[in-house]
Amino acid sequence: MNKVNRRRNRAVTIRMNETEYTDFMKRVDESGLSQQSYFINAVRGAVITPSDEIAALKEISKTFADLEQQLRGLATNVNQMAHVANGRGELPTENDLDLLSDQLAGYRRESESLWQSIRLLINQQKPMGQ
């Protein structure tokens, strides 16, 4: 097995004008990385996402996980109603169905809101060099 040389023994000096330097430092600050880590990741083609966007994506991910759990619970309720209807011939009441309909509408609104948040984050992304 080849041992990868992890020692960083090469120094790189680059020159920037004031605007380029200001942009570079702004992006480094937004990323939460050191200048060295930012530069190495950029050279390797990594997508460098600002830390506030990462936090927003984590929050969206958590909300989706919660929503998925709620939908599973709703599906279990529907399955239990179907089981009772098939086994005992008892149909769910209108109130039960209204409650399910209201829950589904709420989940749909939450999903739409999350989708809009994701679209906003996607629209904020800029290709390198812009």
C-alpha cells in the first residue's frame, strides 16, 4: 500500500489586486475555513458553501426528517382505518377523514415552504469565477 505524503512542504505565492483580495477574504470568511483550506478546496474543485447556507441546509434537512416522520404516522393511521374497515366493516367517520385531510394539507404547505427555501438557496449559488 502506498503511503500518501501528508506533509505540506510546497509554498505558493499569488498576487491579487485589491478587489480580488477583498472578494477572496469575503469568501474565506463566509466559508468558515482558513485561507489555506479554502484555497486547497477551491483548487481541488470542491464546492465551497458559506457556513450560513450550510446551517440553512441542515435546518431544512431536519425539517424534512420531521415531516417524513409525521407522514409515516399519518400513513399508519390510514392503514389502521383500512384494517378496521376491512375486518369489522366499520368505515372511518367524517371527522376522522376531515382530520386526515387537514393534516395532509398542513404537510403539503410545509413541503411547499421547504421547497421554496431550497430553490432560494440554489438560486444564490454562483459558479466559480463570477
